[in-house]
Amino acid sequence: MIDIRNIEINLLVAFDALYDTGNVSRAAERLSLTQPTVSGMLSRLRALFGDPLFVRTRHGVLPTPRADELRDPVKTVLANVEALVEPRTFDPATAELTISVSANDYMQQALIVPLVALLREQAPGVRLAVMPAYITELAGNLAYGGVDLAISTPEFTDPSLQREFLYTERYVCIVRDQHPHKGETLSLEDFCQYDHLLVAPTGGSFSGPTDEALNQAGARRRVSVSLPSFHVMLDTVRAGDFIAVVPQRLIPRRSTGLRVFPPPIQIPDFEVIACWHSRVDKSPPHRWLRGLLSQLANEQVGPPAH
């Protein structure tokens, strides 16, 4: 049996860094230590657990099955230690830390842009690292520190994660000011006769929720362009005679040169949520940041223009 008096927290921190980075040099950089120091800590870890833990390769180190077994318990121990020493009160005005958030480009526009403004006002020492949305491996990235918080939708979220409902989003139609359609509303016939473009986050698709709704109504639109980003979409709409169906909260800050209509067909709304791993659930700064997101989510967005 291992004598727990021989277990130093710094050794577990080194194990965590080695597992996350898969490289002794990168682990040393992350820990602000020298490479020989980290190599020495790895030797002590091997002696402590009676296993090689990490096997050297040309491109770094690979974990052994024993290291895989230790990954989750070590993460839990380190999170508990952080909770023990973390101040019970949190003052945003004087805090200095970094929090990472993942979100797609629509959610970045709808929530991250105003969040940055609030942070600058209330917590100038808090740094925000904005990461792209994780379509896969979101739960793993949240569990192992790749990201602290994700803004997502329920269908892309592992049910094991902590979550909070933020808001329900609806869709609107947009065209550029110079678009040949000059009416104040869009009939289904008008909607289908013009070229459309859409955003396909995973790339290359020419179909989405709008097309599913049209199929149920026995109608079809002509999608001419599939784009990877809502930011690119808005610029493309302004440059050509397209119709685009977009989340409503994307528009208020970027409506210049655009006209907005309600869709001529019912397109299902979707939910936006925040999700995180239990390792940061009780953390005062993370709870504070989640509170800011809830505050922003509760801000009302006016009805689509007619």
C-alpha cells in the first residue's frame, strides 16, 4: 500500500500537466519549471505508483493504462485542493485570473461581445480566453481543463455536465437593403423564389432546420451557398441578392445595410445553454461569470422587423 505521506501535491500537478500536454518540455513550460526538474518529478511518480506512467516516443510521451486510470482521480484531487485554498469571497474588481469559454461564432456575437464589455467594466483583471465551439469531445475538454465553460445547445451537450438554460432563440429572415424584394413581409412564394445561403458549422451542407420545415409544408427553397460562419454570412448577404435565415440575436449589433422579416413558415426555436464540469461548479469566480451570462441572456430582444 502506498503511504500517502509520500504523495506531494506538486507531483500530482506534474502528472496532470504531463497527461494533458503529452510532452515533458510543454509540461515544464506550463508549470514554469525546467525540463530536468519535470523529468525528475516523473521519476518520483514512477517510483510512487510502481509504473512507467508515460512512455517516451519521438513526439513526446504516451500514457500507460495505469496513467489512464489515474487521470480522473488526480483531476478530482487537484480540484478539491484548489477549492480548499480558494478564497471564499470573490471580488471581481481586484481578481486576476483567466477563464476560458467556448462558443460558436453566433453565440460569440450574441453573448461574448457584451460579456467582454461587462468584464472590462466590472473585472478588468479577469482575462477571457474565447475558444471555438467543440462539436465533439466537449465533455472531455471541460473535464480536463481544455475549457472552463461552454455556450452550446442541448443536443451537443453531454448529459453528465452541469448546465443552465440561458434563453430560447428564434429565427428571422434577412436581405440586403438593395435586394429586389421590396415588400415589408415575405410570402412563402417570395421566400422560395430567391437564392438562399446558410451556415453549416460542420461544413458543406445545403440543408438545415429551415429546409426541414419547408419539406413538411411541401415547399422547397434554392440554397446556392453554404458557409462555415455567420460572420461571413452577413457580409455575403450584404454583397448579393440572397435571403438568409439567422438567429435573431445575431442581428441587433450588425443590422447595418440589412432588412429583417419574420419567416413565412414556422421554424422551430432552439435553446441556448451554458454547461460546465463539476470541477468548477462551486468556484466563486466561475459562478460569478455564469451569473453575468445569465444576466445578458435575460436581456430582451425586440420582435423581428416587419
